[in-house]
Amino acid sequence: MLIFMWFAVLEYYLAAMVLAVLIDVVVGEPRGPLLMIHPVVVCGRISSRLFRPGGRGFGVLLWVVSVIPLLVIYYLIPWGLFMVNIVVGIIAYSYVLKLTFSYRLMRDYAKRILRKIELGDLEGARALTQEIVRRNVWELDSEHLVSAVIESMAESFVDGFLSPLFYYALLGLPGALLQRLSNTMDSMVGYRGWPYEDVGWFSAMVDTLMNYIPARLSTPIITMAAALTGLDWRGSFKVALRDHGKVQSVNSGWPMSSFAGALDASLEKIGRYRINGGVRRLDTATLRSSIRLFDASTIVALIMVSALLTIRVILLPFSLWF
């Protein structure tokens, strides 16, 4: 009986994750009315409405009010539908899970930017790149443009894919929602300087803590992906250990330096950092290889998450309520 329960729970979680990934790959991001009720969009709207310059206590309150109610609502909706119809409930659960991560969006951006650069349309490539990075890209040459895209892909692999699914493996849908909403709050208010620093400190701290383990797990994952794609897996691991501290973020340096080492490329944000300096120039071939690495890293991450899910279900076979 226990073995049957174990398989049933594991099958449920794996099926939900596979369906969520399929929705992401085939359908992509929600549009129209569905976009308006996306938890990230709603969280951003709430925090924007409530934001005002204030102290650290207000920062904690802002995070709680913007995150916890949405976490509860988006978790309970699938379970309410599950009580009505099992199939509808699983589909709803999978769809909400998909809203916590994104693979296709970043890949599509990278492919579109690659196409623009290959056609010699640097202005078009800059316009697309500006949509995914904070730095001013309008004076960047093609090499630094490619660097910005690869850096963004590496960061997105952790923030936008690995980390939500890592917490899904540990805590189910609430874990994935918590990670995604925490990351949203960091992007809304987690900045240095007035008027954000005091209010945003808690959001920034929570996001940093939640991504701490996934960021470090990204290095062995990317290293394995590099080996599978014929890239420099030894360099990936070596550069990650050596250069992860070159960026200000305690987390972003791990996937970025892992990508740089695997690609045998130098990633640079002018005036801020240079990872894996002194190696070959970045070009469209490098960007194409980085997309392959991103794809392979996603597959390896899914295998790792499946293994974590299996371990969790073995240890906590009655954790289906997550």
C-alpha cells in the first residue's frame, strides 16, 4: 500500500512538471487577459501601488502584503478545481507551476537577437537586448552586445528556471510560487540608493537567500551540459570557481562564469567586471553555442529536479498536500 502511494504521489508531481514544461515550450507566455492575472504581473502591480519611501519595517510589510496573499490564492485555485475534477485540477496546477518559470521566453529573445546581428541590424539587436538587461546597450558594439545576452541567459537559467523548479521539488507549488514572487519583489524594489534601499532590503535579502543554493547548483549542471554539447566542461567548472566573485551579486557570478568557461569566452560589463578575461572574441558562433548550452542545461536541470522530487517523496510520501 505504501509503495502504491509512493508511486502515485511521484507520478502526480512528475506529470505536473512535465505538463508545465510542455505548456511553456508549446504555448509560451500568457497574453491578453491571462497576462493581466499572471502572479508576477499582479505582484508587481500591488507593490507599485503600495510603494513609498520608508523604513525597513515597511519593507517587510510591503513584501508580506505583496507576496503571501498571492501565494495562497494561486495555490488554492488549482486545489479547489482538483476537488471538482481531478484532470482539470492537474491541468490548473501545471499551468500555475508554468507561470513560475520560463525557458522559451529567454531562448526566443536570444534567437531573435542572434538573427538581427547576423543580418547586420545592430540597432534592432540593441532594442531587443535592452528589453532583457538593465544596462544601457545603445553604445555597445556587437561583442559586448553578445556578452550582455549570454550573461542574461545565464542569470535567467537560475532565476527563471532552475530556482523555481528546485523549490517545487522541495516544497511543491507553494515553493515555486514563493521563489517567483520573491524574485519579482527584488526586481521591483531591491535596488541600492534612495528611495528603494531601506524599503527594498528585505526583498533583496529574501531573493538572495532563495537563489543561494540553486546558483551554486547551476555550476555542476552547466558543467554537465557543456560535456553533453561538446563544449569545455573543465573550463566551465574551473572558471566558475575562479571568477564567480567578480560580479557584485553573490549568486549571479556562478552561472555567468560557468557559461564563460564552457564557451571559452570573456563576458564583460564595461567598467564593472570581466569574467574569464583574455580569451577569444565573442561573435554569433559564440551566441549560437550559448543557446545550445542553455538548452542542455535545462534538460540536465529537469533530470536533477526529478531526482530531488523522488527523494522528497521517498522521505515524505504523504506530502501530496503541497
